[in-house]
Amino acid sequence: MQNLKEIFTPCLVIDKSKLSKNIQRIKSLVSKRKINFRPHLKTVKCKEITKTFIDEFGSSAMVSTIEEIEQLKECGINDFLYSVAIVPNKLNRIAKSLSKNCEITVSVDHISMAQELVNFYKNTGSKISAVIELDFDGHRSGIRPKAKQQLCEIGKCLSDAGLFRGVMSHAGESYSLSNNKELIKCAKNEADQTLLAVSILKEASIDCELVTIGSTPTVLSDYQNNEITELRAGVFAFFDLVQAGVGICRVEEIALSVLTSVISINKEIDAIIVDAGWMALSRDRGTSSQKFDYGYGQVCFENGELIDDVIVTNVQQEHGIIQVRKGSNAKLPDIKTGEVLRILPNHACATAAAHSSYNVINNKNEVTEVWDRFNGW
Amino acid sequence: MQNLKEIFTPCLVIDKSKLSKNIQRIKSLVSKRKINFRPHLKTVKCKEITKTFIDEFGSSAMVSTIEEIEQLKECGINDFLYSVAIVPNKLNRIAKSLSKNCEITVSVDHISMAQELVNFYKNTGSKISAVIELDFDGHRSGIRPKAKQQLCEIGKCLSDAGLFRGVMSHAGESYSLSNNKELIKCAKNEADQTLLAVSILKEASIDCELVTIGSTPTVLSDYQNNEITELRAGVFAFFDLVQAGVGICRVEEIALSVLTSVISINKEIDAIIVDAGWMALSRDRGTSSQKFDYGYGQVCFENGELIDDVIVTNVQQEHGIIQVRKGSNAKLPDIKTGEVLRILPNHACATAAAHSSYNVINNKNEVTEVWDRFNGW
């Protein structure tokens, strides 16, 4: 076992007990609500955590890349839902991962793509099923839930070929909220709009076996609806400063951090310079529109203890500039070149994506395991 | 050979003839000025391009990670300069790459680290030489050029042990400029301040064998100073929208782009939705403070032709939202789901870092080679 002083920086650190608590929080919530939970693997991209998800939640998963299917199917997942609207030139690669133990469902928002899927099935025998992607706020791909004609046309096309599974939605706007009342309203809207589409399809005799909704904030809100068959979330396992700003976790519950070495002390601008720049932290500024702007991250001591009002105020490719938050009377910690600090991320998905492994620590801050992670599409 | 329609998206594309022209532009400039040129490998992180650099510029290189040394030393580089202020716990790993054919120079800005280097040499026999990092604007690590006492103390400590090579500076502020007059002023300041430190050291009988300065904008400015022994630049090989905004390249000269598939058409917000989000483009918003804000990138047709005023206005993890620039009368191209577009990056270093390979295309937009790239520290 290594301690954090001995490992090469910058690198990712997972506090295993926080990770477990975050997973157990969702586990207890979905057990109580008696609803299926489908973890989104786009955040963790890691076999060890995926296996824990399977133990806790069963063998269905959401993915944002085909790479996630290929890398993680051997963990025992038998029901993948691919979240990004599908295009024809990805079907052949997806089909290679199909097996009697591995069903793959894609999402569509246009009749032409539904027809492509049906033709692909006819021509190749590869059965890639689909959900209809719904969109509430017109912000990207997806169909408006009340767009009856489009819904029924796609639903019937897929259904007639035995490829239709149901509808999928994601309350992405929940990330911009900041209190429980707004979150409940957002979660209710997510469920109501989704169920509107389900009822429109049902009137046309098209049954949704899968009614899947969710985002970490809406899943963790107090809203519950028994007609929804499945909830999804991704960042819940790590949490991050944006989620703390939304109000669904405390900063102390964030399981992921970046370990960094102090490489210089700049007294002129009262700054600690570290070897974690945007390559290690990402350029995500998700907290910039929240009540507490953490710059590029909240700084902690090596043992994970928060240093109040000390944040990463600026980044270059391999340099992070740590300063006291503007307007605060706090002081920088007395620290020397070569010592290490830890930085909590704005957005865990983006920060994790900058690295190829996780250093997993126990309660004594000793590295007990190193888990690989991957990127790519 | 594949055409761009056949390869899996999102992915990186290098236009080989633009890459060659960009490299030849620096080659011709440094040949004329009769000065050594040390390419910074942090942008490309690729063996094939590194070999071209060696052919054109010789076998010295700048790196921002030790991974770059380990991955690229076999290309034939015998003089690495590591750009990030060194800390003790990185010395052992660096020492492993030293050989009679491979010298490694690190940068220091504090006497304590100079002493560590000397002790490391005494204790292990591993000779890691060093330059003093200079800082003009007090923005991160480095010593003020006029800080005589610090300069001479570090210089003497390293020099007495036979580890001193000279001084290193980087006009990072050049990235925020936008015309040739400002650039020349910035480049002159970079040279003058660096030479001030050289003269202070010389007065103390400490000779700088290496006087290395540079950033892509200042190197490409019209300023020249014969007392400088070496210029450095990194992003020049690819260029990007930020460099176009600085005024040192045309948008048409950018050699790097992200190939992406159209996954949905959103008529409600007049947008094309593509499968390149911030995972593929990065979250860099470097053009946001420039005269032309390109959002998250400039959109081109599959063949590389620019689509005027059509940019990526927003990104999520795996979704890019393409719209017409606000205030423009341009129209979105008439394009269907499944077709491909190319996106020029704000910042080539950040966008390249999101990928693990380059698809290299010829003048007919055919993929002739795939070059691996790497990340990590």
C-alpha cells in the first residue's frame, strides 16, 4: 500500500467509503420505491465500479459510447441502453456486441432512423431494439412528448418489427436548479411529460415496456411516480461541486478528487502553483453560474479535509493557480513545494475523462487498489 | 484507403498538406534567422509528427509531461526540456530516461529545488540538468528576471554542480493579443526580459548556454533578436481558432478538425445536433474573449470547406449543438442525419487531448494513415 505522498501527480483519487455511501444512497432509495435503476456508465467507465453497480442494481446499464459496451459487457451487463441518438454507420459495430446474453437498445427521434433499424434487422438478422428519445425543452435531440404523429409513426414502425421497447427522457435542465422545491417540480415534469408520450402511444395500441427517465438531481429529489418503470443516473457515484450546488449532496460527500503536487509558491499574487492544469482538472466551469463559484475546483489537504475558500482560480495546460476566493478573509495553507493537495472537481464526468486510472484510498488515505478507466467512442 | 464517410465518429482528422505547410512555415523562418528551434510536443503527442520535427528541426524538444519523454525518446530526441517546474518526487522517474544519448533538462524557480537536484546528482549519479524559469507577468511559476539575488543563488548552486544550462521563458500573454504590432512588442519584451536575466547571471560569472524563449504567436511575429539561442512553439503544427484570432494564421490553415456525424435535426431551435460534445471537442472557450467568438468550434463540410457563420453554440458530454452565429443572416446547411461535418477547434491542444489517434487525410480527403497519440503524465 502506498500513501498519497508516494504516487505520481497529477492523478485521480477515489475515496472508497464515500463511493460506497453514494451508491448505497441510491440503492436504498430505489429499493424503497421498488423501481428498476439503470446506472449510466459514462461517468465511471471502469470495470470495478460497474461490477459493484451490477451487484447492487442488477445487470442493466446506460452508456454514452459503444466503447463502454465493448469494454464493460464482460462485467455481466445483459441490457445496454445507448443514450446518444443512433446513426446508420454505428449499427454494424453495435451488432458485434449483441449475443443471447446481451441485448442492446438504442434511441431514435426520427422515422428515417427507425426504418434504418428495421431494415438492418431484416438484412442482417441483428436485432437492435430501440426507445423513442423525448425532449421537454427543445434543447437538443428528441421528440416533444405531445408530437402524436411522430411518436406513433416511429412507435408503430419499430413495434411492427418487434424492435420497440418504450420511451426515454432526461431532465438535463435539473443541473441548473438549486433547491428541493424546484427539483421536485422538475422531476414531476420529467415524469408527467414522459407519461404523456406513453399514453399517446398506448391509445395507438403501442405498449411501452420500458419507461425510463432520470438525471442524478431528479432521481435524488423527493418526487416519486409509480408509473415510471425505471430511473437512471450517472454522476451519483462520485458527486461533484455542481451537484453540491444543485443541493443534492454535500461537498464532503464528493468521492473523486485530483491529487496534485505544489510546484511553486507565488508570493506576488499570493498563489500556490500546482501541477494540475486543465489537462488534469478539465476546463469545466459548471459552478460559474451557481451561488458558489469554485473556479476550477475546491482545494483540500492531502487527507481530504476541505480548505475553506481556497479554490483553483485559473488553469493552464499543466498549471493550476490556487488562491483564496475573492472577498474572503481566509488564508492560503502554509505548504511547501513538493507537498500534495487534493482538488474536488466541478464536474466529475469531465475530470475523470482526463485520466486513465483511479487510485482508490481507504479511510487512512492509503492507496489500496488502482482501477483502470478508459475513454474513446 | 477510407473516405471520411466510412470512419467512426467522433474522431480527429489531420489535413496532412496543411500540417506540412505549417511546419515548413516555421522551418523557413528559423532557417532564415539561423536560430535553433525546439518544438513543444505537448500538442501533438505523436511519434510520426515528432519524427517529422526531428527531420526538420533537429533532435531537441520541449515536453510538458514525463510520459512524453518516455513515449517519444525512441524517435531519436536527445535533448528534452521539461516545461513544468520540477518537484522532488518526479526525479526518479525522469532519471530512468537518461542515457548517453538522452539529456533531460528540467526547470526550477526556487533554490530549494536547485539544491534537491544537486543532491540527487550526488546521491544517484543521475545528471538531470536545469534551466531557471523566468516569469514576466507574475501569473504562475518562475522568477522575475530582475530578481538578482534569487537568480544568482540558483544559478550558482546549479553551476557549481555542473547542472546549469541557462534560462527559459514563455510569453503566455501573447495568446490574448490580436495584432502584429502588439505581438512584436510582446516578443521584444520576451527577449529583452530574458536577456536581462542572462546579463545579471553573466555579471555573476554564470554563463547561459541555453537562452530559450517562445510561444507560437511570438515566434511567428516579425520580431527577431540574435542574442536568443533558441525559439520554442507547440501549437504551430496544427494551429487553431484562437491562433487565428491572435492573427498569426488564417482559419483555412488549421490542420486539425473533429469529424462528427449529424444525429438529429432540431427545427424548433434551428439546430443540427452532432455526436461531438465536450468529450470530443473539449470545453475550451478560448475564442470567447476574442473578436470572433466561435463558440465551441467552426463548422466545415466533410471536405473541409468552411461554412460561414455556422458554429457549435453549445455542447453536452456527447452532443454538440450547431447553429448559425447570432446576428448573422447565414443559413444552416441542408444536411441529413447520418451525414458528416468537420469542426475546427478553439484550442488544438485541448481538442487533441480528447482523442487517442489522428486520421490523416490527403488532398482528396481520403484517410491514408492513422497515427496514435497518447495522454497522461
